Amino acid sequence: MFKNLTFSNKLLYGVLTVLILTSIITTYLIYNKAFEATKTTSEKYMIELAHKNALEIKGDIEKSVVLIKTFSSTLETALKEDFIYSKPELVSLMSSVLEKNPYIVGVWLYLEPNTFYENNPSMAGRYSHDENGRFSPYVLKNNGSLDLMWQYPVLKANSWILEPMRTGKEFISEPYKFVVDGENVLNTTVSIPLFNNNEIVGVVGIDISLESIVKKISKLKLLNNGYGYILTAEGTVIAHPDEEYHGKKLIELEKNEITKKILENIKNKKELFFDNTSTYTNKSSYNYLDTFTIANSGVNWGFGLSVPNEEYLNDAFTIKNFSIIASCISTILIALVLYYFTKILNSKLTIIQSGLNSFFDFLNKKTKNPKNIEISNNDEFGKMALNINNNIENISSNIQKESLLLDDVKKVLSSVNHGYIDKKITLSSNSDTLNELKNLINNMLKNLENFVGNDINKLSEILEEYSSNNFTLQLNEKTSGKLGNKIISMNDMINKMLQQNQLDGKTLEQSSYQLNNNVKILTQNALKQISFLEQTTDSINQISENIRDSSSKSTQMFNISSCTKDSAIKGKKLAFQTANSMDEINEKVSAINESISIIDQIAFQTNILSLNAAVEAATAGEAGKGFAVVAQEVRNLANRSAEAAKEISKLVQSATVQTNEGKIISDSMIEGFNDLENNVVETNKLIDSVTNAAKDQENKINEISQIINELNRFTNENTKVANKTSDIASQTKKISSKIVENVQKNNFNGKEI
């Protein structure tokens, strides 16, 4: 659709598009800049306001901390100087603290046993004494008057007592609701440890009403619907426009991620900007949270401000709307101006277009004369029309000359088309390009004439004859050009080549016939050689088998001889063992002979003793008769022992003789086994020599067999080569015959019939 529009309309739409885009971008930039500036200004204001209120709240709480520290210092000084206040004086001092500070609703004192005052059991349970009679007073505001709690109210289990005693520094409790003057209001307790000689002996504390802070912050207004609030690090809401929030945990009221982030920033004492939807106004709001630490307690509170986006960005929205309206008005005005001038531009462009269309019709041969552009104004369009008309006249004149030149070119190219290249272009025009083209064509024709001659038809006829294998025709060297002269040279070369091919073909034909016959003889001889080699191989294999059999039998003989040698060695060892045994027997026999000699001597002495005993018995008469009988028996035993010793001696002598004979026989056997062993060694050497010789023969025979196998393989390969050579010779013969046949098909100078 955009392509079919006129230039003026395209220009109008293009300018309007650019204008609208520029207005949109400008409006966006102005709004963005205004938004950032407004946001920055609002942030600065919120930071200043939050800091101001946070400092005021911090100052109010820290006044109480300073006050309780002063009260504690007074008591510590009294302890140090051993000055003891009376109980009414102490209560009066505590009451004065309440009277001078309207935001303090209670003052209390916790003392360790027997500190300041001795325990008084008689006061147990009365006048702020505990069950053990310890005095720990608590003065409280109540409906405009000051009351001393009669029953003991201060319990050590409370965190505002335990924490100061544990940490040794001031403690601020989490806000809690407490009835003051008949109303349930938020309170917080500030307590600090009481020291005596660097030991904690008690805790001093005050109860602070947060009602004034709550009212002040709850009434705080930021723009129309913005508000402030106070939170503790534990999430307790101290102040908020909605009273239902007071004393409650924020995490219970708003369970989301931003709540966790708020509490985390208060604990870490970091400020925070964030966006959320306020549950109080139900509007998208921008928030700032400032944090502060109360005294040296380490307790952090946060003061926050929340304002709806539509209010704190009100100036930015106003600037945005103004920018949009101003942009729309300026765009409409510029569009009207553009439309008026575009209409004028369109009418003049239509006139110029009509004149150019007439000129283009002339160029396309639709009309004979072009029309001039009729614009008489002296503006840019009038000057452009005059310039176009002058150029049209000049172009028309040049076109006529160029037409004549082109006709001359057609004639020359027609002559070239018929194969005649000696014609040239003679006419010229005002166009440098056409004149240059004319010169280029003439130079091309001249170069072409020098290259192919003045008549291409003659050249074509000669080439057709050559393609028909007729090389007998010749060109004229003077009129044929460089290409014709090259063809003449080529014709001479082809004639000589064909003559040589004819001669080479016949020679090759004769040589291939002789080669074929020689290859046949070579093949027959190779076949005979193969037959002889096979017979030789069979004979060598038989010899090799006989040698292997002889070698095997020699090995068997060597094994038998080795067994005989082993047996002889074993026999020799047994003979040595027998001789040694004989020597041992002789030694034993000698020992027996010595023992028999001793026995014989003992028998002889026993016989003498028995005779002496018999004599003594006879001398004794009747008393020695029994002893005589014993002596006779002893003599008999001695005689039998002597006879037995003689018999054993004879047997031992006989055994000694036989043992000596056995030793002689054993020595003879040892000599025989030595001779047998030497003979077996000599036999083994001979068998080993025969076996080695057989192995050498076998190796030689194997080498001969391998050589014959190689010869057989070479002979087979030669046979194959001979067969291939025969095939090649046959193929060469066919090729040579084909060459001669092909040469005979050509007609050339010097051809042999």
C-alpha cells in the first residue's frame, strides 16, 4: 500500500511518523526525567522526615536511660560512701523521678539480699518486702497519684532483671501493654545494673509509657494519605495509624518476604526503600525505613514512612499529561503546515512527471518529439523545469546521431556475421561512450582479422576437412592470419605424425610377433624346470626322512646308555656303602672281642672267688654248708660263662673272616663299576657325535629343500610372468595392427599404400 502512494504523500507520512515518534520519545524522556527528579526529591524528603522523627523518638527514650543512670549513680555513690537512705527517703527519691517526668509511669528497684538494708523478716509480705523481708520498692503512677506497691512486685525471673545482671549493661524490653491511669497502653521497661565494688548488687528500672510517641506518630501525615510507623527489631508494632496494629507482631499482620527483609534490616541497622501495597490504604505505596539504636543497649528500632505512589509522583504525572497534550497540539499544527506545502509540491511534481513521461515516450520510440515542461515560476521547480527542457533538447540531438552510428554498426556486424572481417565503422556521434565503443569494435575487428584472416568461411572449410581426416588441403599464409598460419603448421605436424605412426605401427607389429614366439619357448622351458625340481624335492625329502630316523635311533641309544650310566653310578654307590658297612662290622667285632676278653676274666675271677668261698664254708662247718652250695653254683655259672665266651669268640672270628671277604668283593665291584661308567661315558660321546652329525645333515638337507622350494617358487613366478608377457605380446600385436589400421583411415601426404 505504501509503495502506491505519491512521493509527496510518502514525504508527508514519513515526516508525520518521525514527528510522532519524536514526540513520544520526548514525552517519555520528559516524564522519565520528571519521575526520577520527583522520586529523588521525595526520597530526600522522606529521609529527612524519617531521620527527624527517629532522632526525636531516640532522644525521648534515651532521656529515660540518662535519668535511670543518674538514679543508679546516686545509689552506687551512697553504697560506696556507706550512706544509707531510709526507706521512706528512697521511696521519696523514686517518687520525685516520676513527678518530674510525665512519660515515666513507674520506678522500681531490685536489690540482692542484705544490700542497703538488712532483711527484716517481720516486714515479710508488707511495704514492698518479699517473703524473706527483703526491701525492693516499686513506685507507680495511678490515676494522677503515686502509689508504692505494697506487695512485693519485682520478680527476678523477669527479663528486665535477668538481662542487666547477665550483660552488665542497660536493657530495654520489648514493648508490652500495661494499664496506666485506667487505660491499656504500650509501655517499655529500661533497666540498668547497680554496682558496688565492681559487683552487681541489684537492678534499677523505669517503666516508660509510649502513648505520647504512639499518638504523635499515628497523627503524622505525609501528603494526603501517607503515614508513619515504628517497629522493633522483633517485629512489634509500636505506632501505626491503625490502632489494631499496636503491640502486635508485624509477621502476623503481613506474612510476606518484604516483612522478613524489614525486620532483618532493623536488626542490622540498615535503611531500606521498598514498594508494596499498603494493607492500611490498599494502595501501591513507596516506603522508607530508617533504623536507630537506643543508647548502648544494642536494641534497634525502625521508623518507617509510607506514601501512595499516586501522591508522591503527582508532579511527575502532571508533567506527563502536560507533555502529552503539548506534543499532540504541536504535531497537529506541524501536520497542517506540511499538508499545505505537500499539496503545492504534489501539483508541481505532477507537471514535471508529465514532461518526463513525454520524454521517456520519445526515448522508447512512442513519439517523435518530446514536450517541454511548462512551469514559469522562478522558484526551485521553475529552474529545475528549465534545466530539464534544455537537457531534453540536447539528448534528442544526440539520440539522432547515435541512431545513425548504430545503423552503421549493424551493417559492419552483419558483414562480420557472414564471415567477412575486412569491413570497418566510419560514422561518429556526440557520445564519448559510443565513439569509444566504435573504436573498440574497429580495433577488435582489426585484431580479429590479424588473428583469423579476412575470411572465416575459408578457415571453417579447412577445419571441416581436417575433422573428416583429410589433411591434404592447405591455407594461404598471407590471408589466413595468425590462426591460419598455426593451422598450417599443425597440418604439417599431423602429416609427419601420421607418417611416423604408420611406420611405428608396422615395426611394432613385427616385434610383437617375435616376442610372442620367444615367450612361448620360455614358458615351455619353465614347465620342464618345474618338473625336474619336483623330482629333486621328492628325493631330498626321502633322504631327510632317513636322516631323521637315524637321529631318532641315536637319541634312543643315548638315552639307554645314560640309563646304564645311572645304574652303574647307583651300583658303585651301593658297593661303597657295602664296604663301609663291612668296616663298621669289623669295628663292632673288635669291640665284641674286647668285651668277651673282659667276660672271660670276670669268669676266671668269679671261679677263684667261689673256690675261696667253698674253702671258707668248709672251715665254717655246719654253719657254712648253705654258703658252700651257693659258692658251688657261682663256680658253675663262672665255668658256663667262660665256655659261652669261648663260643662267642669263635663266632666273632668267623664273622670277621667273612666280613673281610665281603669287603674284598665290594672293592672289586667298585673297580668294575668304575670301568663300566667310563665305558658308558665313551659310548655316550660316540652316540652324541653321531646324533650331532645327523642333525647337521638334517639341517643341510632342510636348507637344500628350502632352496629348491624357492627355486620352484621363482620358476612358477617366471612361468606366470612368461604367461603374462605372452598375453602382453598378443595384446601389443593387436594394438599395433589397430594403429596401422587407424593410420590407414587418414588421408595425408606421404601415405604408404
